[in-house]
Amino acid sequence: MKLDLREESGVGILVLSGQLTTDSDRQFRQAIDTLIESGRTNILLDFTELNYMDSSGIGELVASYRTIQRLGGALKILKPSKRIQNSLKLTQLLPIFEIFEDAETAIASYGPAVDPQ
């Protein structure tokens, strides 16, 4: 899996490419921790190029969601594939996550930008 971190309007954006599986869940968790440590608790996961997520990846997604929620932030998803949406639906997690089809709307949903420093 490949990860790219960036920030836009106060939102930490984590772009995931490839597969979120047992082999890459630690890398995902470290990226989330890096964003949190830098003061970013509004995080958008860009799933545009993520083509597969196994149960371990789903577990990390849920753990990250809970951590960020406890910190008063929000974890949202951008453009998950139908396959990933189906996985979230089957595990009854789809209603938990806000899902967006375009980045501009997703970023605006967090409200005005806040400097974490």
C-alpha cells in the first residue's frame, strides 16, 4: 500500500493506494498517529485508489474512527469503490462513516479551517 499525507483547509488528507490489509495496517495506523500528533483530528481518507480492504484494514479503520472521535475530530471517506462500500455495508459500518464523492464537498463538511497549533 502507498500512503500520501497532505493538508487542505485544516483537514488532514490521507490518500491510500493499493490494499489496506494485515500487511499494511500498521503503516495506516502510523499515518493516522502522525496526523493526530500534528494536531489534525479532522481527517479525510481518500480511497480513490484503494482497491481492497480486508478485515484487518476494517479493524484499523474502526479503531482510527474511535480515536479521532474521542479527540473531538471526524474521520470521513472520499470515493470508496463499490467493493469497499459493500464491505462496509456487510459489516454494518456504512452508516457510521460520512462518504463523499468529491474532495471539495468533503473538505467543506468539516467547517471553517482551524489552525491546530
